Amino acid sequence: MLRLCFILRAAASSSSSSLSSASASRVDVKGSECQKHQHEAFMRFLTANKASFDGVDLRPSVEQSRGLFATRKFREGTTVLSVPMHTFAINAERLLAGERLRALHPPSLEDVQRLLTARSIKDPVLCEQVHLALLVAGERMDPSSFFTPYFDILPCPAVNDEAVMRLHKDVLDPMQLVEWDDHQREWVSVFRTLARRWGDKSPPVEVCYWAWRTVLSRMHLLPDHGLAPAEVGSTLNYFALSTFERAERQTRWRKRIRAAIGAVLGDPNAAEDYRLVPALVPLLDMTNHLSSGNVSVEVQPRPVVGSCAELQAVRVIEAGEEIGLCFNRSHRAPFTLYRFGFLPV
């Protein structure tokens, strides 16, 4: 069963006209108290597990749970924050290591691929994202999950589509609005089908869809195991976050990386330790979009904690300045809007 705060925030974010102003105020107060409690728990979760973000103030918005600000000056090339991947990275392999989730018998990646292929969706990265979303949904149903403090601070719904349309209905032309609506219908249908095939142990389809929109809007492609040598691509940035138009190029790039790693290490199978997979990384995913991003995402080895996903300054960042990435703008406007809930400019 989902935690009470998760339900309260969903209720507080809705605009039900049946609530009186007095009861709405009570819900707002409860929601505010719950959000404060969630934020404090999340901060303890980060610090207890050795995330490093000295000089960074977390100011997550209610709508998107994004907002990082510098409290001191960062020079170009310095590390802004660092998150141990072994502890924090949420990918399919990490989640499937949990006995409780495995006991739910979630659909396999092959199950997802078969369904999406039947719907003429053949992008391998997108298949992995859908599979990760199902696993995140299963993990979310466990109130004792290690990741509960992170899940609790994520927005619900992941993207408020009613608010999105109010802001963007005059920006998109009629055909783009139809395409945006098609994305909604298509992916709801996909997750209804997957939840039905999952069976009695499936989370509610609403939770599966929340997990999908969360993964789609917040994931990064990061190394599955360990750290790839720098000369063959250990440095990543947000534009590695491709799905549709770049899928074929991404696949070719992965093959070149695997071949190069095999040659360097003398073991053609070693590349599996460095393949890129969709992952959610708490804190790392709280950056907002900036048209001229001031950080990049990199993966670096660090003493004691091992490989870390990091934000590194690509220029001087002054105290008080927001820390942000330039989000992927390579897709068509309707899908970009569906993905992020806004149009990066």
C-alpha cells in the first residue's frame, strides 16, 4: 500500500471543486506538513548514504521536484555534487536484486520488447525505459523500500497534464495537440496491457503510469556496472538521454563502445560491465532545464564510495545561481511536451 503522504500529495494537487475552501485549506496544511517531512527524510537519506552536495541548496518545486541552487561559487571544471552509483542508482538490475520485487514476478525485458514490437515500437532504449518503469512501480509498492525517501519527494502525478495544456494549448497547432493526445492514449494502453499480463501481483495501472512518466522525464543513461575507461566514453552528458530519433545512432554508438572496451581490456565480454542503461539517480535528477546549461553529467571513480554520477561545472557558477542542464530538444514538440511537461527553449 502506498504511503499516506503519497496519497495526500496527489489529493492536495488535484483541483476537485467539491472541496469547500475550509477543507481545502486543511488539505493544504496537511500537504505542506507532509512535504516538509518528506524533504527532511530525503535530506537524511542523502547524507546518510554519502551523497556529496556541499554548496548546493535543494529547493524542489511542488510541480516537478526540481530546483538546485549554488550557495557558493563553483569554478569551471569543479564537481558541484556527487552521488555514489552503487548506493543510489536505480536501474533494472539493482531493483531485480531485491527478493520482494522478484517475488512479484514482474514482466521481463523480453516481455516488454514483444509487446512494443507488436505496436511497431522497436527502440531498444525505450524498451528498457518501459521495463524500468514497471520495476519502479513494483518497488514503489513496498513501504520499506530503501528508496522510499526518494519516491516520496517525487511529484504525483509525475506530469500534471491538465496544467501543461492550460499553458501550452496556444503554443501547439491542432495537429500537434492531436499528436500529444495520441501519446497519452498510446502509453496508457501499453501500461494497461502490461499490468493485465503481469497478473494479480501487478501494482495498480495508475502507479505503473506514474512510474513511466517519472522514468521518462528524469532518467539518465549511465554505466550498468562499474566505470568505463575515459578514452572509450566514461564521460556522459544529458544528450545521451536519447530515445526516438537517435535510437539507431545510439545503438551504433553502443556497439563501437563495446568493441573499443573489448580491445582495451582484451576481453570481448568485458564491455557488458560498461553498457549504458536507463537509471534514476536521486538528487542528480533535480536539475531544472536551463537553455545554456551550467553543468554536465559525468561518471567518475571516487575513493571509498566507488563510481559516482556527478554534476560538474562547465563554466563559473556564482552563489545564488540556479544549477541546471540543457534538456534534450531533439524530439518533436508533442513528444517533448509529453515527456517533460514543458518545451525546453
